[in-house]
Amino acid sequence: MGKRRKIWLSAMMLLLAGALALTGCGGGGGNTGSGGSSGSGGSSGANAGGSAGGESSGEGAASGDEGDEIKVGILHSLSGTMAISEVSVKDAELLAIEEINAKGGVLGKKLVPIVEDGASDWPTFAEKARKLLSEDKVAAVFGGWTSASRKAMLPVFEELNGLLWYPVQYEGLEASPNIFYTGATTNQQIVPSVTWLLENRGKKFFLLGSDYVFPRTANKIIKAQLAAEGGEVVGEEYTPLGHTDFSTIISKIRQADPDVVYNTLNGDSNVAFFKQLKDAGITAQDLTTLSVSIAEEEIRGIGADVLAGHLAAWNYFQTTDTPENRAFVEAYKAKYGRDRVTADPIEAGYIAVYLWAAAVEKAGTTDVDAVREAAKGIGFDAPEGKVTIDGDNQHIYKTVRIGEVQPDGMFKELWATDGPVKPDPYLTGYEWAAGLAEE
């Protein structure tokens, strides 16, 4: 009875602390809008505020460490417009968990994944994140794809002091103590790719994106960079996620006659855009398109015959030549089928699990604050090459790559940085970016 009473008293203390915290911060919702966050995080989209700002359980995030098991959350869109991209990231995270368990687990305990569907709906991501932390008591959550989903979840993780490991490149201008970012930030994908395009493909850019926070913020950054580096924006268009009729936009592209279409469309809208671009008689030889959300998995859905010759900027390709990548590709195909492919967000989800596990082992506990501190400076020989967690902003050092889609659906690497690039989410190293975070 003494042990049970201690557990009961601990729960009551957590409830009281949670109630006091909510009284002081109004639910932890953060600022509303899509313009990024302060250095301590806390910014969320309008959808996030409505979903995450309701009644709190007040319990905070548990360790997920019970007996001989550690529970972790997997939260991706398994249905809806983003499922084309996110299902495979979920698969990679489950593969990493299986591999880690086969080697003895974490702290000698088995990892138990709890999988939830964000359903391509940002309030659902916030709702499921709250469930995983408050009800399932997971030690960490691996998930999200769009910035809208991340910003919907961010206030939930900050309020309940959970850890989200986010695996996808994004627009930067954010750093939360409750998020580890294993995809690229802006200076590890967008900025170097714009410079490369200016030097190799032309000065006139047409900006095409889905209508939510990532494309709009990315294009705000691109416009500032082009103005500083001698480029020109000749068109800018946005469409809703899931949009399928691009005939008008393709006409505008013809009229604008750009050297480059910089594509920040997400989800299955890319299928419609590139097929209609081909049907309009516009090939990769006629017009350079560079995408930042189309990888090998999306090529499977769109068709290599449609995308051959088009470009993408990432940190990892299935063809990246490292011993770790050869092992990863083989393990992924052995698990899920020889026809399956790996891709940048898939790899970033995979290594997120390994980085978290290494931080837990170093900390000797799944406690969030201890894991956050232990994670600083942790390195990992990832399939993409050496990665290291930056202790200042919880992003990771990554090598930047530009590739061209080949007829077999793989990428031929055209260019890469000499080594891993230090993450600079607020672009403090670029004079032309001054003030962007405040806009």
C-alpha cells in the first residue's frame, strides 16, 4: 500500500502543478500565425490554437518507462492527401524500433510503438499528440510532415513537456525546446539550392506552392535571397493541399517564361501538377523545376517517366554512397518489399529514433529534461553521412545535395556540400535575412 500511496500522491502533485501552469500561461497556446516562433518556440498555426488550447489533462508528459517496456508514439498521416508521403516515414521509424529492440532495446527495455493517424488534418495532429502524451504516457513522439502539423503539435508538446522528433525539411525560423528537427532547416536545403540555381540555371524564378505555412514562409525567404543575389520573381502561385487542376497555373508559367519553377507543393498535388505539365508539352529540357518535397517515394506515385530530368534538393538520396546507407536500403527493402524505396524524410525519421535512443542511453533515463540535455552534441553515422545534434537549437548538421531524377526513379547527385552544414534556422549568417523572423 505504501508504494501505491506514493504513486497516488505523485499523481496529485502533477495534477496540481499542471493546473497552476495553465493558470499562469493560458493553456500554453503560444502566438497565432504562420510567421515562425521566437527562439524558445511557442508559435502555432490558427488550427493549432483551437485544437490544443482546450481543457488540459494537467498531467504533463510521463516517461513512457514502465517495467521492462518503453512506450513511444508514432504520429503521421496514414490517410488523406499527405499519406502518399507519410506512410513510408512511419514504416522507417518502426524499422528502427525493431532493429533497436533486436539489439537489446533502450536501457535494456523493449520499445513499444503506439501508432496514430494524423489524417492530413492539423487539429487531429494536436489531438493525437495530446492523447499520446497524456493518456498513453509515451516517452517521445516521432511524427509530422507539414509545418502546419508541426505548428499544431508544438504548443501541446510545450504545455505537457513532451518531446517531438520531427523528420522533414521545413522553412526554419523556429526552435522549440520540445522539438528535435532531424530534417533540413532553410540553410541546409532552400538557400543553397537557390544559389546553385542562380549560378547554373538562370535568374527568373516562378514560385509555386501549397497554401500553408511552409511554402509561404519558404518563398518569403527565397524572395529576400533573390533580391540580394540578383534573381527575379516572375510569378508566385499557391493552391490548397489536394488541389488537382493546374491548367491555369501552367498557362501563367508559359506566359511568365521563367528559367526555374521552384516547387513547394506538397502531397498528391504534385501528381497532378507534373502530369499536367507533361501533357502540356513542357519537359525538363524546356524548363527547370526544382522541388523540395518530392523524393523517391513521391516519384513512385507520380511516375519516373513524368519526372525524369527534373531536380530536387535534399540531404539524402537512396543512391547516397555510404556503407550505412547500403545497409539501411537493404534492411528497408527486406522488411517492406523489394519494390519499396527510401527517401530523405524516410531516412530522417529512421535516424530520429536512433538519435533519441542514444540520448536516452547517455542520460540513463527517459526523463524529457535529462534526454534534452544529454542529446547535445550526439553524433551518428547515418545513411546520409555523419550527423550531429546542435545543442543550441536541436537541429542536426546535414550535408546538402541536389539531384536529378533518372528514368529508373532514382536520383543522380549533381552537387553536394563538402560536408555537414551547421543548422541556422533563423538565418543569422545571412545579412539579407535580417528581420524575416519578425515579419
